[in-house]
Amino acid sequence: MSTARYDFASDNTAGACPEALEALIAHNDGFTSGYGTDVVTAKAADAVRALLDADADVRFLASGTAANAVACATLVRPFEAMLAHEHAHICTDETGAPGFFGHGLGLIGLKGASGQIDPAELACALEATDVSYRQSAAALSVTNITEYGTRYSVEAVRRLTGLAKGKGYPVHFDGARLANAVAGGFDVKALKNLGIDILVIGGTKAGAPLSEAVVLFDKSLSRRFDARLKQVGQLPSKGRVISSPWIGLLETGAWTARAAHANAMAQKLAALMPYPIVHPVDANAVFVEMDEDWLKRLHAKGWFVYRFIDGSVRFMCSWATTEAAVEALGEALRA
Amino acid sequence: MSTARYDFASDNTAGACPEALEALIAHNDGFTSGYGTDVVTAKAADAVRALLDADADVRFLASGTAANAVACATLVRPFEAMLAHEHAHICTDETGAPGFFGHGLGLIGLKGASGQIDPAELACALEATDVSYRQSAAALSVTNITEYGTRYSVEAVRRLTGLAKGKGYPVHFDGARLANAVAGGFDVKALKNLGIDILVIGGTKAGAPLSEAVVLFDKSLSRRFDARLKQVGQLPSKGRVISSPWIGLLETGAWTARAAHANAMAQKLAALMPYPIVHPVDANAVFVEMDEDWLKRLHAKGWFVYRFIDGSVRFMCSWATTEAAVEALGEALRA
Amino acid sequence: MSTARYDFASDNTAGACPEALEALIAHNDGFTSGYGTDVVTAKAADAVRALLDADADVRFLASGTAANAVACATLVRPFEAMLAHEHAHICTDETGAPGFFGHGLGLIGLKGASGQIDPAELACALEATDVSYRQSAAALSVTNITEYGTRYSVEAVRRLTGLAKGKGYPVHFDGARLANAVAGGFDVKALKNLGIDILVIGGTKAGAPLSEAVVLFDKSLSRRFDARLKQVGQLPSKGRVISSPWIGLLETGAWTARAAHANAMAQKLAALMPYPIVHPVDANAVFVEMDEDWLKRLHAKGWFVYRFIDGSVRFMCSWATTEAAVEALGEALRA
Amino acid sequence: MSTARYDFASDNTAGACPEALEALIAHNDGFTSGYGTDVVTAKAADAVRALLDADADVRFLASGTAANAVACATLVRPFEAMLAHEHAHICTDETGAPGFFGHGLGLIGLKGASGQIDPAELACALEATDVSYRQSAAALSVTNITEYGTRYSVEAVRRLTGLAKGKGYPVHFDGARLANAVAGGFDVKALKNLGIDILVIGGTKAGAPLSEAVVLFDKSLSRRFDARLKQVGQLPSKGRVISSPWIGLLETGAWTARAAHANAMAQKLAALMPYPIVHPVDANAVFVEMDEDWLKRLHAKGWFVYRFIDGSVRFMCSWATTEAAVEALGEALRA
């Protein structure tokens, strides 16, 4: 739509993938009940449960920021705090949404290489004494794929959630890029056994027009959840618009297959990359060390990518990334 | 999708109209920048400005509840209150969203026939003395088409907004069904001169998959508005998904034409209606007096409609309502 | 301190009573730990438990508005609502504090004569169907002495709380004037058996300089309650300042005795009152029918009293009201 | 009141000083109007204005945490952030109160030695680009005396506030220990010219039972400020209880004189201190390097002091600290 190239700026610069769009169109006709009570939404929820091989309550939201923030607000009270990696999306890229939805709830940032929480850091934070003048930890948030494009193993997640559960704290799992994790080998059916209370599964980055699935493994949290969603502007009247794409994504296998393509494109890009790669390329992102002059030069050639919070430059691939684009970028980078 | 008939349950039980859906598909290809900074969104905003013949800032949100609540939170502080009709959507059907987005801001319900604020009631509320133990009025919210399907004239709106402006109070205009008002003769280009600070224009009820336009006539309110939207989960990464339908709706004239059809269907239904009609049929709704037995009988025939807050039963028409459906409903009602 | 007479304007226009002030002074010396962990506060909490003959957690707050609002926020989530008399203090005189502390939580006003909730109204509200677009009832708030100076019997309270408990809903009890109720015959030791989860006992109106006791009968609510109080600005560093007056009030019996005096003064005033009395004089308030001219005339004589939300004019007595003042007021009223 | 010694644990472990208590008692008689509209409160506000030699609106609050949090909420919107020293009280010791009162507003922590903001750090933060996914800086908070007991000069404050004002950002000044700063040479009358919008003056640490003065230099912020205070539980009915102590503190000069004593005690303690002092002793605090064993030994002797956020151990002096206590502590430390 412009000569500027946003192909690698993020995995949300592409539109919807065909399977998602076709499902949206296929379920557009006729009349249904509103606010997520419709049969299309029920079918999409079934598809999510089948993906997870789990009995759980499922809702669809139009925004990943809202999905994460609602989860935080469900698990943590205002005078408590969510534990998360210091560079987790909820800590750095959501304009304080957890605090807004959670009425000032706190975030405690934990350190760890390449976006993965160091278990020792978590253990230490969990040992902190409760005092009235600080927001004490009350829940844990884990993100997989991490912000740095790395993938936790099931065992690594279990180690973290196990520590939280040992203290009786609930767990939020931010799976905005869960499809990329699954495509890379993370067993999606293991999630139900990891002590996760609320799981957010990314649809938008996986090819939906605009949708995230919120999975309530702990069904006691579901009471009046629709009222909660309505109040925060996340219970769309035409619920099928955000649920139907999931039917297309999941029934065709596109949710994983498209993510596998994105991961493969990142591998291809990594292979061509003339700059030092600073985080393991486990999924659809390549982070490199690149000085400001070089970045400006790349921008000048029309390729938009962002310098990240750790100082590295991020290249993202998506379901829509083409081999030709990777090669063209590779040339631009090497020139 | 089911033998149950939701045709008249609401004007959001239909899917998206062809013009909206085609525009969504037409703008789906390629890569764009995210979070509403893309060229598709810019074009859609231009189309809204052209509709209004006004220079104003325009944003697109996925939720009407959020759009109204963000407007309230922008205009009213927590220790103040929004004046609105006692049966306005923000007062009765949004699960307290204004209070959530506005951190406890108050709502002062005003009386008036058929959903229209009685100017004398408004004048009286505006005269109330400021006291520290009450949330004083700080802004006015007007809805057109009203919750009871009636239409304010431009002059009637001006009378209300003029009273508010006389006190220096800003105005929110809930236009969830503005298309129906415009199709019924309300001059959309008059809006810019009515003292409105924030206007919400309904897309969803007009045929979009899921989108409302927020128009900031008072541009001083726009500062950091994108951050405000991001924080509340209303700045979608794939912004074009909710902006592109507007291009289709407005460039083809469907926004008004489809609403005119809905209005005509309501007229047709009113003509066939065997029950007493209790509010003027100015737009796409017919409200009737109908006892509980009759309502249950109608439900038993598969036709879902709702008893409203004033005790009457509401039948809504939409862009998708067919003449055949109106006739079938008419038969069911008369049987 | 001025020729204007505020004696009857409220029961908070007097200062602190001697017993409260002496206790404050008596416990002022030396150094103690802070934030309510001190021995003075522990002793005051013991005195409250002894008053109630109950094992419960007790905290002291500087503000009755905050005490009620914290209770609401503890019992009700933002997308839910507190049931209360439509003229309860939390509904009419706290500037929306429950919504602020409770992030937009709703208030559902119930009708009932002279400030007492009609059990049939409550039963009806409790039967309302949960819907996603409304804030459903989640807790009950009862006030005794009511806003209209009337006193519920223990049985009448039990009837209300029993209805709420039948639905599994918790109960808040606003006892800003509990001392006046107890002085009038309400058995304070019965409170522990009435299904109350959070009780607020008024100290300020009873003669403390500035203090309310919050009693958590449901101790599961106490977890991190000090952090909750600290966050809302209600965990004073010098905790003994607001706890020590309770030692004086309770150990001397002044809490009840001073309230009995206030009640007696109201009886005396009622006997002298030339205007029709519109609510039973069960405690320290006299509400009368009085037109605006007469009220202005009284104001012109220097006697400040307020027209209340039901249109009547309120005269309040307190621990400090003198017989001479009642007589002087009586003369002014009859003149 | 116990053999445990809290003398040096904080400057709020003492009770009220005689001048404050006597004023409270002196103004306790008679009846006044409520909610801060009384003549005692007016007189106290005049005394604060005289102290500052400034025309400004003055309010009295019962809590320093609330005073700071209300200031933040007045100056910063939820999607914006307050700039402050990373160890400022609002960032570390108020249980997230700014986020609660400010509906999720952010805090951006700035570095700087001994609690003083490094101007280069501030300048850098002020240069940050506004982006929609972060809470951008919107105001500055400066604390004097700092959390580490150091004193900014007037010029040093001006340098910081000047940077903020250069961007058009308002300034909050946390003067919980302003008396100690003034006693140490900070010109209190210079405050009015430093670009401060909201000033909080500590009364509690200076000897009041429980009171902070909030000074609105920018009077445009005062509109409906009493309603704001009422909503947050900081507009006590018996306003004189928290205002009258200021009359005593300021008319007698005790506010400064008592702080001068506290400062002198800290000097005396510093002179006796066998541990390395890690921050300049500019006011009433002495911070030392002390390992955990030594700290435990001190605790075992009954002397309670706290390890601070920077790892050092803090000894606070107050208006009530005696020379004998300093000497006794000195002995315990050297033993």
C-alpha cells in the first residue's frame, strides 16, 4: 500500500490470513444472538478446547492488551503485584494497562536472559516478606514465546509455575505468540497441566484479523466474567466477528502451520544476517546488534524495524512474510 | 444458523453488510504500520471528516461501550458526574463502564419522554449547587437515535447542548445509531456546530463487522489520546481491520442507505403491528405494549425479542432485515 | 467560636468529648512502632472486641467515608453492585467514594420508609437475573441508625442480612451512629451473629476526634488488609492517634453514655418542636416538615440546619448538645 | 510503653509535640461547621500562607500517602507518568497509592546520589519521545528532605523544576520533612517561586498528631478540590482536628524549632556513630553501613531501626529524641 516496507516491523503489520478471513466470511450470514452467546462463538470455543485437549471456559477478546490486563485484574488486587519478566509486554508495551484495568495493581519486574525469567530471581521474589507499605507479589505472569523471540520448554515453564503454585499464587500465561511456540515444538496439550489459571492465546499475530482467546482453566474465575468483559469494552455485540476466525485457523491447522512458516522465515533471515544475532532464534524473531547509523541507513532504504528495549534491533516474520522479502531485506542489510 | 430467529432481537444480530466486508477484504493485503498509524486508517478518518464536513480528529474503536466510556472519562473527573437520560445506554446497558473507565465518575439520570432529555430537567440539574459530598454535573451526554428509537431534531439537540455550554460543560454525543437518524432526516453536517466535544458514530449497528468512530471536535482533547486508547485496550495493532469497513460504508453511501432500509423495515413492521405502539417510530425500532403471556408465546414460536427497561417490548430492524421476515413476524404476532 | 450556631447542624460539629481527648493525651508519650502495629492500637482493638463480645480483626481509620468505601471495595468487584437503601450515606453523601475505591462498582438503591430497607424490595432485587450488561447485586449494606434517625431492631437487621446470606452475598454494616442505636436498645453483642462480614463502628460522631473502627468478622478478608489501607491512605503512621480515643470511649462507657445523652436531647427537642415530625425519633435526630421561608428565618437567627434529601429539615443532637441549646433552639423555632 | 526502643525507628514513632496538642485542645470546644469550612481551618490555612509568604489554596489531610497520591492524580492522567527519584517515597513506600488514586498512572524512577534526582537523568527522561505504548512523563515530583536525609538547595530544586517547566510539565513537591529542610537552611519563602504546582507540607513528622498541609500554588487546580478530597476519604467532618495543630506549630515557631532539634540530634548521633556514614547528614537521619549480624545484635538489645532500600541502616531523630537516648544508643552501637 506504500513503498515503505513494514514486512519485518512486527508480526501484526500483515492483514488476516486466508483461512481466518474465509471463516469470518463463511459465518457472516444470518442472525445470531449477541454478546458471545451465539453458536459460532460456541463452536470456536470448542475448537480452542480441542486444541488444548482441556475442559476450560473460553472467551474471545478484540485486544491482546485488554486480554492480559483483564487477566491481571482477575488475579491480583490493587494493593498486590504481578510478577513478570522485567521486559514482558505487560511491563513495557501496554501503556500501563494492567494498572488501569487492575486499579493500580503493581508489576514486579524479574530479570533473566533473553526474556526468560531466571528461576532464582523468581524464588527470591517469592521469599520477600509481606509488608504493608509495598505491593506484595500475588501472581505470576509467564510469556511464551518471550519478547526476545525465545521459547521456554514445557519443563522450564513448569519450573516457574511450580514455584508460584508453591506459594499458592495463580498464574497468567501470555501466549500472544503461542502458535510460534507450538510450531517450534512446545506441546500445546501440556498447558492444562502447568498450573496456569488464565491463558491468553494470540490470534492476531497468528493470522486473525483481530482476536485473542482467553482460556480460564480455573473455572471458578468465570463467574460473572461476561459482565467483567462487557464493563471493560471487550464483549462485542457481534461476537462471531472475533470468534469465527478461530474456527478457520484451528480447523484447517493454519494456526500452527502459518506460525511454522513465520518461524522458518526467521531462520532464513538469520542465515542471511550480517549482524551479530543476540538472542536465540527460537521462533519468528531475529534480534541483532546494529548501531544507529546502520539502522538509519536501513530506514532510509524503506525498511522499517525497531530498536528494542535491550538496545538490539528486532526483525519480525509473520504468516505473510515471503521468501522474496527476506532475500530483499538480506540484500539491503548486506549492501 | 439455527431455527431460532434473532432478526428483531437487536440491530447487532446481523453480520457485516457487503460494502463493509468488501472494504475489509480489499484493504487486507500487504503490510502496514500498526496501531492506527496506517494509510488505510488515515483514509477512513478522511471519509468520516468528509461525512461531517468538519475538521476533527478521528479514531476507530472496536467497542461502542468502550467508545462511550472513554468519552466520559475524557470529559468528567472521578468526583464529577455525567448528565444523561436516565435510560441512556451508558446508564443502563454498559455494566457501569463509564465508572470503570472513569474511576468511579458518576452518572446523573435525567427524565424525559421516549428517551429524550426534557430540557427543563436538564436546566434544573445544571442549576444544582456544587457541594463537596456529591458528584456535581460536569458534562452532558446526548444520544440520537435514543434508546426508544426516537429522533431528536437538530434544534432539539442544540437546545440541550446550548444549556450545557452555557455552564461551560462539554458534551458527549452517543451516535450508535446516528446512521438511522441521518437516514431519517437529521443533518449530519450540522453536528460540527452543536457544541459537541466528543462524538461517537456507530459503525457496528450500521453494518460494520465491529467498529465505532470517535470524533474529537475539540482537538485539545486529542493530546496523548492514542496512549489513552492503548491503555484501555482500544488501539488495535491491525488498525485497518476496524477502519477499512468505514471506507466501504462511507464511500458507497451504504452507511446511510442501509440505515434507510432498516428504518423502512421498522415502518413496515409498525404498519403490521397488532400491539399498541408506545414510542414514535422515528428510526429502526418499534416498541409495543405486550403482556408477558404474549411475549412468551412469541418466544415459543422462535422469535426472540426483549422486554425493555420501560416495560415495553422492543423490535429492532437492521440493514439485514428482509421484507419476508417482517411479514413472517407480522403473521406470528397476529396469530 | 462564632455567633453562628452549628449545634444542631450535624453530630460532627462538636469537637472531641473529654474521655476521648484524655485518652489521646494519656497515650501520647513515648515511642511506639508505626502503622497500627503499636500496643495502644492493640489495646483499642481489644476494647472493640470486648464491646462486641466477638473474635474479629479490628482496624482504625481516620475517615468514615473511607471506611465504608474500603468495605464496599472489599466485598464487591467493579462489575458488580452493592445493595443499599437509596438514601444510604454511601449512595448520597460520599461523592461516589464507593465507586472510586471500588473502581466503578455499582450501587443499587432500595426503597423503604424512614431509611429502612423494605425487605420485599431487597428480596425482589436479589431475584434479579444476572445479565452481562448490568452490574448484578453482590453484597448488601445496612445502616443503623439510618440516615433518617430511625433504629432497626436486631430482628429487622437479621431479616435483611438473612436474605442476602441466602444468596451467599456478604454484608457491610454502616454503624456511623451505632452508639446511638446501642444507647437506644440495640444489642451490640448481637452483631456478631447477624451475618455481617464488615462492620464500621462510628467513633467520630460518638465523640472521638476522628476515628472509625472497621471490624472484620470474616477474618479471611483480613489478608493484606493493612496493605489495602496503606494504599488508600488509611494506615496512619502514628496509629495510636486514632486508636487511643477508643480506649477512653469504651473503657469509661462514654461511647454509649454520650450517645444516650444525644438521644435524650433529641427527645427533648422533639417535645418542644412546633413543626410536624416526619420520622420516628429513635436516636439523636429530629426530622421535620418545614417550608423554605421558615428555614430561612431560622438561618437568619444564626441556627444552621440542613434540608435533607427527602425534603424534610434535620436537627441533629450530639454528645455536646446542651439542654440550654435545645431550649434556645426551641424558642427560636416557636418565635 | 514497652522496653522496646522505637526512638530511632522513624520520625513518626513519637506522639504529638506539646504545641500541636495544646492547639488541638484549645480549639476543641464549641461547635463549628464541618468538612474544612470552619474558622479554625481557615486560620490554620492563613498560618500556612504566612509561612510560605504566598497566596495559595491550602487544605489539610490526615495522611501523607493520600496527600502525595492526590497530588499525583491531580497532575497526571492514567496513561501518563510521574517522574520521581527511583527511591522516592511515592515509588517505594506507599503501596502503589499513586496508581490507586490515579487509576493506574505510571511512575518513572530517576537515578541520583543520596536520593537527589540527577538533573542529567531528568533531562534525558524529558527528552523521551511520546509513544502510544508507554506512559509518557507528564509531571515531576521532588522530595526535600530526600529519603536519604539529604537536603536540596533552593538552586538545586530550581534546576529540576526548571527542566520540567521547560516542557510545560507541572511539579509536585513532597515536603514530608520540609520542616527539617527549613531548619537546615532551606528558604521556605522561596518555594512559591520554584514552579511548584502542588506542595505537600509534613505536619505529622514535624509534631502534629496526624496532618499534612496540601498547598495549591496553581489555584486553577482547586476547582472542586473539596469534592475530590471527600471522594477519597480525606475531607474529615471534624476538620479542625487536623487543622488546629498547625496553628500551634506555626504560631509558636515549633514547626521549625522542633525540626532543628531533630536535626541537632542527628548530628550528635553522627558524631558518636562507630559505623561508616553513607549519606550526608543534612537533616534528622543518619544512614550507615552495617552488616546483618550487627543489626541483629542491635535489635536484640531492643533498639529497632530499619535496613533501607539501598542496603544501609537508617537512624531517624525526631522532635522527641532526647540527648540521653542518643547517648544510650551510641553506647549500644559501640558495645
